[in-house]
Amino acid sequence: MTIAEVIARPMIGAMFVYGGLDAARHPESKAPAAHGVTDALAEATGLSTTQLVRLNGLIQVGAGVAIATGVVPRPAAALLGLSLIPTTLAGHRFWEHDDRSERADQTFHFLKNVGILGGLLFAATSTGGRPSVPWRVNRAVRHAASAVGERVGTIAPIG
């Protein structure tokens, strides 16, 4: 793990732990804004919007702790990114505000979250200079196929 990762992971994780705890403890304050985003999911799951907000908060707490401590950081970053999408769409609907100041404020927060999502995407796909899992699997398959091919070539034909 690089020094940048040691510093960056707790920084990004702390934001999600803090925000997630707030959502888990006080989902009713966020539920009204979330209704337009959660209606279809609430209907499909049978959970209320308040329960979905609380669940999203708990996911953010768990994944935030995971990324902060370096435990499964790539899946944690992907999960945080997925949880940030409905949070952003529900909480920062700048296009619905007529007041110029409020629209500017919500646009800023929307774009801030888009930037954080970009960082999470980078964190979810970064291998830290190590080969990726798909590369390792492909290499192992090639080596196995090569080993099988060499063994097959040394077997004398029957008959």
C-alpha cells in the first residue's frame, strides 16, 4: 500500500462514516427528499423510504470503515460509489430550485459528489501497481494451457 493510500483511505472513509451515521440515526429528516428516488425501490422491496435511507446509511458506515481500514478497499469503494448515486440524486436536485443562490449551492454539492464518485471509481479499479485479478486469471489459464499442451505433446500415440 502506498503512502497516498494510507492517507487517502481514512479521509474518504470518514466522510461516509459520518454521513452514514447521520442517515442511519435520523433517516426521517432525509426521507422527504429521497421519495422521488426511492419510490420504485420501496415498492419492489416492501421497505419504506425511511428504511431505505437508514439502510443506505448503514451501508455507507460499513463500507466507509472498510475503505478507511484497508479491508476489501476495492469492493468497499465500489459499494460507496453505488450508495452515493441515490444520495446525490435525492439530496442535490439543483434543477428543481428556482432561487439562484439555492440552485448554485445544490449544483456545487451535486458536482462535489460527482467528483467523489470519480475518486471512488478510481479507488475501486486501482490495483496499486499490482496486476489485476483478471490479468492474473488470464495468465494462470495461459500457463495451465501451456503445461497441458507440453504434457500432451510428450505422450506417445497409442497403436
